[in-house]
Amino acid sequence: MELKTMKTSTAKSSFTHLRGLKLAALAIGSSFVLAGCAGNPPTEQYAVTQSAVNSAVSAGGTEFAAVEMKSAQDKLKQAEIAMHDKKYDEARTLAEQAEWDARVAERKAQAMKAEQALKDSQKGVQELRQESQRTVQ
């Protein structure tokens, strides 16, 4: 009977030890996975940012929102340098900031163009009114 008790005790001890090893292995594996995620270059974000910058340029950002465009382009270049230096977290942050600067530049350019179109339309209406008054007199 003592022998059985000793076997059971050893089995429980062995099970507890095995459980501890499994937890340790899980913790180490998780840390490797997380470290691997942090070490991936932000290529997708960089591509999205590049697209946003190109879109802003096409919308007239360099003409109508020069400050925002310069900021977006500078941050995009800094993100590229950070990626080259394998500073992926910094590169991701810079790329995100550049994307938002580019989006602001695009919206600002669109707003300025719309405002210019409104002014042109108002001027055209004014000219038509003047022309119609001359015709009536």
C-alpha cells in the first residue's frame, strides 16, 4: 500500500512538472511569435502611404497644399530610411503619419479646387447678369 501511495505521489509530481514545462514552452513560443510580428517590415502600410501620396499629387496637393505635401513626402522618405535600417516600428509610425498628411493635402486641394470652381461660376453668373442688363437697355 505504501508503494501505491508513492507511485501516485510520483505521478502527480511528474504531471505537475510536465504541466510547468508546457506552460514555459507556450510562454517562450508566444514571445517568439510576438517578436517576429514586431520584426516584420511594414510593406503594406508603405504601399498604402505611397498610394495616398500619389493620389494627393494627382489631386493638386503640391499646388494647393504645399506644406502638407512636403510633410507627407518627407515622412515617407524617413519611413523608407527607417525600413532600410530595419527600424520597423519607427517606419510604420512615419508611414502612417505620411499617409494622413497626404490625405489632408488631397482633401485640401479638392476643397481649394471646389472653391475656385465656385468663384468662377459666380463670376460667370455676374457676367451673364451684366450682359442681360446691357441687352435690355
